[in-house]
Amino acid sequence: MIKKIKAQIIFVICVLAFNTTYADNIDDIPRIVLALGRFHPLILHLPIGALLLTFFLDIMGRLRKNYPNTTIKYALGFSSFFSILACILGYFLSLEGGYSEDVMDIHFWTGIASAILITLLFLLADRKEKLIKQSFFPLFVITLVGISVAGHYGSVLTHGDHFITEHLKPLPKAKTITHIDSLKMYDDVVLKIFDSKCIECHNTSKRKGELALHSKESILKGGESGDVVIMGNAGESMLYKHILLPISDEKHMPPEGKPQLTKEEIWLIKYWINKSEDFNAKVAAMPKSDSLNNLLSKYLVFNKKKIKEAALSDIKNLKSAGFLVRKLVPNMPELWVKFNKDTISKNDIKELTHLKEQIIELDLSNSTLTDVMTSEIKKLKNLEKLDLNNTQITDKTLAYLEELKTLKTLNLVKTRVSDVGLEKLLASINLDNVYAWKTSITKIKAKELQNKFNVNLNNGTVDGFAKMTQIKAPRLLTKNTLFIDTLSIKLDSKIKNTKVFYTLDGTAPDSTSFVYKEPILINNTTSIAIKAYKEGWLPSEIKKEDFIKVTHKVVDYSIVHKPEKQYFGPKKLFDFKLGSENFKDEKWNGYLGNDLNTTLNLGEIKTVRTVTVNCLGRIRDWIMFPKSIQVYASTNKTSGFKLVGSLPIIEDEKNESTQIKKFNIQMPENTNAQYFKVIAKNPKVLPKWHEGAGNPPWIFIDEIILW
């Protein structure tokens, strides 16, 4: 029997070895074969690990003169079986196509050879002939070399040509690009996007859909469906269309589970296709906008600073002038400097210029600094953080600062600067943070400048650089928000000496509300609102949660449109189990372009005051809230339904986070019925502001509760 099994295994290897042709059409291949092929990466690690362990045992047995024959035999049998299985599954995987045939052939044949060698080791392991015993160890070494070569070419197929050696080579010196107009839209921007998100599956050795994106020539060549980019027309370019497909679509790029393109990256790809005449177009020749400049600034390449150590004499002179001097990082040349006297002079400021390369952070706050003294500050060419809080400077000083191209953080609290001066400065340099409390800069102008220049402009919190921290709202330890009898609600605040106030009617809590001291016991539907206070902290945001006492059980139901098959399970709508923020947790019903339309049977006529529909929203994954929810009631299953409640819902386009909301539809008093029809209207098309505008959206619903 064992001999027959061995013969069959060897036969399978031989069949594979002489059948290396790839299917012309993936649709002709049985799906079970393709499904099995996906197990190749999982199975192939088993024989590799087992073979290395066996090799270790072989060496230790030889050194200790206690050779474990039986263990070696069984371990090689295990390795042989799974290496053959890995070959079969690898062949199935290769039928999907999208790989370089040259690299695939090398990987294929070295994999087959490795499986044969492992099987040969298994067959020879218990042989007693002297020649065979002497040949066993060299053959083992050759097998390890073979499996290493096969593994290397497997990594080339999966990750590209230089996956193993990528980090062994020094990084190539990046071309310095310090001005946006010098950027080439494809070479310096789009290719970097492709390199980070697309080239893993579309390169010289792995061409999904016969498409490679690593060069201009390969993009122009297109893929198995033809041209992928039509310059001047993103809407008709297959590459752009596939980016906009729902993430659940098989043709969406990048595929689900891979790092996705950001909204900014999608915008840049669209802009490149629409505005470029060819692949060599420079940004200088393209239409400009503030949005474009802000996005492209991330792709500039600057020379890395090489700062030499400051002379001890210069540091000593600076300290004598009244400055504190500290290293930002031990054993590094960068310095933090702070003026530590009440009165400052122009000569004191001049002393700073002797350390113009080393000073990264400078604090001149709470001093007698005026515009007459500040012209020398512009010479501090590496300055990144400047504190001018509570000084006498005006817009004249801001004009000097326009030359500080490395400046990122600026504190202007309690100074005499104006809207005009700050706007001119922001137009000249790219600041990240500006603090302008107690200046003549109005809050309206601050908000305008913040939006225009994409800067964090703090115009009304506290002195200095630090904003007062807002305390986090307490955590709800009680996870189940649906109950039948009574429920104990527990809260937890991780910060000591925090007072938690709450209300039980959903109104905003304040210092006159209930103080949380022990778990809150409820026996009716309750809308709880929580707010935390702590001295020296900003109050927390108000956290609200509805705890619903379920009073009516759905006996039976009918549904017009079934959920999509991957998110199917209408019974989940009435199981009292709420879904998580992961819409794939098998608790959500998903509808692509269709409404949820279900009729519920309560078994007998009952009074219903509210219908609650629990929904999930996740704009980036094309999951929207329903456009509206309507409730109809009747005492007859097939007729007589009257509209008893309706709730319009407006989507918040700025909120890209995952949201779970309970939408409550209030019924008129004395709504008595046995049958209730609930219709959650799908928006049908994604709105104009969405990256997938015009495509059908999803709606996700996990529970309908009547109470």
C-alpha cells in the first residue's frame, strides 16, 4: 500500500512537471481549483519549516553519535507530503495568471525539483547501503539550496524583483526638488503614489490583469482589457474608474485588504490624467490652485540638513548675554535657546547669529523685545519653533520672518500683530501651527486664514504654546444597549479626581445634574447623557447613549429586497444583537442600491410608541445612512397600511469616521396595530461631493426595535 501511495505521489509531480501551460481564460477554470490555489502561501511554509528542523536534528544526531532515524524518517515524510501538496496548489494558483512567465517557470521548476529531492530524501532515509548513507547529507544540503532558490523566486513573483535585497542596498540619493513648479506630475507625484499602493501587484514579475504600473511604457501598453489611461479624460480611463469602484467590487483597486488610496491621492491621479498632455508634464505648465499646492508640497524633496557642532565659546557668550542653552537631543548639534532676563537688547539678539545653524527652537517670550531688535532673527536659517509671546512686536517683525522657510510653529500670543501681517506671512512660508490669542486678529479672520493656508491657527484658548487639554468622556462599561427587564449601567473614567455628571432624559448635563457614584439601575427606555469635569481641564464632550427596553417581539416578517449575499441574514434584524464598527462582523445586513423594505408581524394588536432602526455609516467605504426611514401600520397583513412615522436623515459629508446611530421614529399616540412596515430609503446614488459620485451606495442595518 505504501509503495502504491509513493508511486501516485511521484506520478502527480510528473504530471505537473510536463504541464506548465497557463489558462487563457480564468473563467474556464473551475472555481474550486482557484479557491484551492489560494492555500498555496499557507501550505508552502509547512515543508520549509519541517525541513529546516529535520536538518538541525540530523546535524545534532551526527555530532552526538545518537542519530534519530525514526524521527528523521517521519519528519521527511511530513515534508515530502506537504511539498507535493504545495506544488499542486501552486500550480492551481498560477492558473490565475498575472505573473511573469520567465520568473514563474523558474519558481515552478525549482519547486518541483525541491519536492522531488525531499521525497528522495524520505525514500533514502532508512537505507543501510554505505554509498547512500554517505550521499544523504550532501543531498540534504542540495535540497535546502533548491528550496531556497524556489523561495527566492516566489518572493520575486509576490513582491517584486528586489524584495530580499531592497534594504541591503544604500538608499539612492533623492533628487532635490524645493519648488512646486519643478515637480514633474508623473515622475515626482503619481509614480510615488503607484509605488506605495499599486506596484506590489502590478510590476515586472507580477502583472495582475496583465497590467504593470512601474513605468510610463508599461502604463501606455495597458492591460488585458486595453488602455488604462486616456490622457485628458479621467472619467473614461479604466485605471481611474477601477479606483472609484466600491471596495467590495472584485475590480476595485487596490483590492480589499490592501492599503487604500487616500482621498488626496485619488484627487491627484484624477488631476494628472485630466490636466496633463503627456507623461512629461511639469506642474509649472498646469493650472494652479491652493488645494493643488497644499497637496503637492508633500512631494517636495529637500537636502537633509548637516549641522555642525556649535563652538563652546559661542555658547558661553550667548549664556553671558542672558540666554539659557540646551541640546534638543543629547549628543546632537541642534539647540533650544530661551532668553531668561527681563530686558533684552539688539546686541543680545545679534549674539544669536553666531549659532544661526544650530538654533532650532527659540523662546523670546515675556521680554521687552521690539521690532527694532528682530531683523537679525531672519538669519537663523534652521529655526523651526519661535515663541514671541507677550512682547511688543508688530507686523514689521512678521515681515522679517518671511525669510524663515523652515519655521513651523510660531507663538504670537499677546503681541500687536494684525490680520494683514499674519496673512502676508502665511502666504510666504508654510507654517503648521500659529498661536494668536489676545491679538487684534479676529476669530472670523483666524478661521478664514486657517482654511485658506491649511494651518492650525489657535486664536483663543490659553497663554503660551500649550492648549488646555480636554478630558475624555468616561467609558461605558455596559456594552449591551438593549434589555428586557432591568439594566445596570457602569461608567469608567481612567483619570483620577474626575467628576462625572449625567442626565437620564438626554439633556446636556451640568454641575447641577446627577453625580455618578455607583452603577445606574434602569428599568425603562432611557437616554443617558454623560459629561466629565476636572479642575484645570476642559470639560469632556457629551457622550450620549440610548438604552432601549424591548417590549415587543417580532413573530414573523417578510422582506422585499434581500440583503447582498455577503451581508445576508434578515433574521439578524430582530435578534437583539447589535453590530460593531466592523461591518463584516456578520451582524449587519447590507443593501447595495436597494431599500430595506420589511413588514413585521407582532402576533397580535399592540401599542407601539417608537420604532428604532440601528444603522452604520462609513463614507470612505461607500456606506451611507438611509435617506429617510418611513413606518406604516395596519391591522391587516396585506392592506390598510397608513404612514404613522417618517424621519428624514441628512448625511454629514465631513465626518469620515465609522458611525453607528440609532434612528428613532416616533409614533402618534395610540398607534395600535399588529403589522408594521419599515422602509429605510437607500440614497440610490453617491452625492457629488463623494469620490464615487454617481455610483450606488450601501446602507447597513442590524436591528429594528419596536417599543
